[in-house]
Amino acid sequence: MRERASVVIVGGGIMGLSVAWHLAKNHGITDTVVVEKGYLCGGASGRNGGGVRAQFGSEENIRLMQESIRMCRDFAAEMKINVWFRQGGYLFLVRNERARKNLEKSVALQNECGLATRLLEPKEAQRIVPELDIEGVLLASYNPDDAVVFPWPFVWGYAEGAQRLGVEIETFTEVTGFETRGSRIEGVVTNKGTIRARRVVNACGAWSPLVAALLDVKLPNRPHRHEICSTEPLKPWLKPLVADLSNGLYFSQSMRGEIVGGISNEDVPEGLDMGSSHRFLALYARALTAAVPLLGKVKVLRQWAGCYDLTPDANPIVGEVDTIEGFYQASGFMGHGFMMAPVMGKLLAQHIAEGTKLPLFDRWNLRRFAEGKLLSESMIIG
């Protein structure tokens, strides 16, 4: 392991690896070290459903995801690795008046930003997915450019690409403390030794508050267990990812034919828990078979869980903190960090390397919670 580095990135998920790759590729900062407590794909980056969408309720998220989708589409060719990128669209469903108004407002904003999203009456939504039971559905939205990918190759692609450029990735390496001089970071202490560095990126997702606490920085993030399951493979029939904003149900069909999905479940243990539960399976099975009755006899093959990284205002925490010089945050992405990582890695790398002042990072800075400048995002699944 290097004794010195220009940048140390804590967290070897897709967010941290994207920052590392962009630092090396775009800015020539190759003496970066990524430290990961476990193995690659062991955290949320390897446990998500692989959705990539621009259908959001804030202009910032819409604009970011327009670029991120383009980057995801080009990823396989650039990194020479197959990610099974497929643009079948996202079909959102709403079942109450409040959600209907929010969806209408969000789609209007998406159209202003240049998205091809359109509002659909229930029967129009059923024409896209004929197997869908539309009883109780008031309105839907559909954007054909939204996509689904296989998550693991994205992580591997960024890792291998960064390593080819000289970045060092240290797995099973835990950060246990920091060396500081006044309010400035001087080094990162790990269970394998100390790395002298003055710039550190905290990209640990739901684990980020634990790392920040080592520097007496308090993050308001909290982890929330989110479970997913996969069925036996079926013949291809489902083109879009379907998401119900009333109960958090979402499901799509993989390239192998499996139905992969999850649902909101508030009754989960507090803390960093990645166990599976029968309650989730019951909630998901009832909601899925109500949405698509034909799936009632399909067998579930496996289920797993990961941790969403939640913030009080459903927006991320990004950029340098005010109290510690050289300590950058990239967390709080509400379960959408995977899809935002390509563009966020690019922007954060630019910010670190060039000191570029980005209005988005000021908007998403940690200080907003102390100042009472909370934000909002209406289109959160799960």
C-alpha cells in the first residue's frame, strides 16, 4: 500500500471508484488510493436493482441523470466490459390524488428539461405492459429512455479502468482514524498502515457517518435496509421497469428472464443490517401479484438486502465540509447513488482537482442542515 497519495477515497463502491477513475482519466491524478473495508460489490453497489432513470422531481436530478444515462450507455464501449445496458424505459404508477398532482408537476418539469416523458391514462399504461392490472391506478408516466443495467460490471469496469491508470485499490482495508494538523487532514490511518494524504473523499454510502465521526463531523444520514428478490427465469415479456409510487413496489425483467424487484418496508431493524426477512417477501409477493396477477405462480429463487443511505431532505451530501479542510463528502443518495455515480464521479473529480466552484455542491453541502435550507425530491422509490 502506498505511503503517500494525492487523494484517498474511503469506499470502494461505484461512487468512490467513479471519482478515482475520473481523477486519473480527466485530471492525471493517478496516485490515488481507494480503501474498501470489504470486497468490491459487497455493499450497496452490488446489491441494487440496476435502474438508471431521469424521471425525477427536481431539475438538478433530472439534468444530472440526463448526462449519467449517456455515460452509462457509453460505458461498455469505453471500459470494454458488458453491462447489459437496455433502455426499456420506466413506467411509474400513482393511485392517489396527491401523488397524481406530484407526478403531473414532475413530468411537466421533465419535459421542460427535454425528456420524452409522457403522462398516460391507465389503459395507455396497460398497452405498454398488457399483463398489468390497472385497477386503482389514476395516472402513469413513461420515459422510454430510462434503463436497467447489471450493476457488478460497472463496479469492475471502474476498478479495472482506474487500476490501469495507476490507481491503487486496497480491499479488506478499514479506516480506523485520521491524522490532522489543526483543521486539516494530514493522513488516513488504516488497519494496514497510514497513508499520508491531504485530500480524502468519504464515499461509504450508509457507512459514511461512521467515517465522518472519526473527524468529529456529524452527518445526518441514516441507513435503511432495502430488500430485493429474484424469481425463476421466464420468457422475455416485460420491457420497462415498473414502479408504483404509492407503495414503493418496483420490478423489471433481467436479461436472463428473472423478475427482479423490491418494495418499501418501514418495519426493518435500525442500523446497518443487511439480513433478509419473511415480512419483505410477503409484502412484495402481495403487491407484485396484485399488479401482475399472472406472476402468482412464479417461484422466488433468492432474496438479498443492502442499505439505502437516507438524508432528512431526500437529497445527497456532496462536497468539502466547512470544518475539515480537504474532507469531501459523497453520500446520502437515497438509494440512487448507483445511477448517479458516473456523473457525480466526474463532477467531484473536477471539484477536487481544479477547485472548481459548482453551484450544485453548494446546494448539496452539509451546512444546509444547520442553516435550515432543506431541499426536496418527490420521486423516490422504496
